Amino acid sequence: MSEPLLKVENLKQYFRVNRSYTVKAVNGVSFEIYPGETYGLVGESGSGKTTIGRSIIRLYDPTDGKITFDGMDITGRMDKETRNRLREEMQMIFQDPMASLNPRKKVSDIIGEGLDIHHLAENSEERARKIGMMLQKVGLSLEHAARYPHQFSGGQRQRVGIARALIMNPKLIIADECISALDVSIQAQVVNLMKDIQQETSCAFLFIAHDLAMVKYISDRIGVLHLGYMVESGTTEEIFNRPVHPYTKSLLSAIPHPNPEVEKRRKSVAYDYATSGIDYAKGTERSLEGSHKVLATEEEFRRWTA
């Protein structure tokens, strides 16, 4: 494989609440994303998925660890050139399509803001042409450019968010639960749109979600997060066909099956970290076959793979 586009090494993100209490949102997470692939990050609410995405794009300053993007170290203080490259080549699609769009701006100004800041359009005609092409690419029409966000449905707003990210022609897009606020039928449209755009532009996606069926459909590789730890990672086939960690097994067992006969026989596997006797802090990353890895102590690894 080629060099990774994004390399996250031992990322830690802590938030100090007061003198005596610090929230450890992300605890030593490592993974890589290669050009043109989709990496799915899954886990329950509060497991640290969004925090990782925001730390990578530097909305948060990482507490510890190293983030390398396209050969640039973007962990600590960045010079102006690195910061500008990061903001051009990495974009984010946010979870709430209404909260992430400025209600006082027209759609043409929301989508064209990146072009204006980075001077990527030579004149107003080229700017309008690029915005028009991008609107059509995401399934909206040219007359939508003069409207405001409140005049759109949820699915259309998310398309505006996708267009805003894509117009910069980024190498990596962080999609932070960008379909969770949408109807199921609209979710499929948005995910198919993202897949089409990826084939066209060869951009990489960090796809953050807790809908495992959708993650299976869109992702090449998957990382499973729980309580700020990466408990298991591997290709989509490895995770879905041979899950090792009890938490991964419990997540997969909760996926409903479309066949009613199979659904009747489906049994959910319960997993409670507090009573499981597992301590993530004591575990180390252990390799199975291929790229499959699991966080476990030696005794746990022996037991789970027996």
C-alpha cells in the first residue's frame, strides 16, 4: 500500500473540568487512513468518536500523541503555510445540518466561503460557476444558491454541508455522524452520494457513526471505540465475520436483521464494562491475522481467541 494520508499515534484528549476532575475523552488511540479509502469509526454515544475527529482537524488541541497528515506534523503549533494547507486539504461534515450552517447567509455564500478565504476563484464568474457545479454534484439545483438554510429540509441542508466541504477539493473529509439526523431513505441517498463523490475525486473519508449496517456498507476498514479506547480494528470483513472483543460482539449482535424469521432467533449479547472484569488501561494492542488487532491482556487474548 502507499504511504498513509493520515497517521494518528497514541492520541490523547483530556478536558479539565475543575481542579480535581479531568474527563479523559480519548485514551491513546492509534490508526491510519490511506488515500481514497473510507475508515469507519464506531462506538456508542460518549465513546470519543467526535472528539477524535475534532482533534484531527484541530478544533481541539491534542493533549498528547502525534497526528501526521500528508507528511505534515499537525499536532502542536503550526506555521501559517501548514495551517493553510490543513484547512484546504481536510474538511469536516458536521452532525447537525442546521447548527453547522450560518442562518444569516445564503447558500451560495456558505458554499463559497472557502473559495473566498483561500482565493481559489479568480473572479466572481468563476466563483459562481464552481458553486453551481458543486450544487448540481450534490443533487441540488442552481436556484437553491439564493436561498437561506431555513428554507431547506434536513437532507438538503446536509447536501449543502457536503458541498461546502467538497468545493475545497480536499484529500480527507471527516464525516461526523452526518446521517444520524436524517430519515432512513435520505440516509441512503447521502451515503450513496458520498460513495459516488469518492470514486470521482479519490478523497479519503473518516466516517464516524454508530449505525453499524451503514458503516459496513461504506467502510473499507473499521475501528471500534469504547470509553476512549480503540478496542478492536481491522477490515470490514475481519470485524463483521470474526469479532474478538466482547464489546464488538455485543455491538454486532444488536444489528436488526431484515428477515423476520432470522430476526426472531437473533440474540443480543450483553456487555457491561463495570462487571466484565476487563481493564482497558492494562491491555495492549495485539495482532491477529491480516490487519486485525484487538486491545487485550495476554490472558484475555488467549481466552477470546481459543
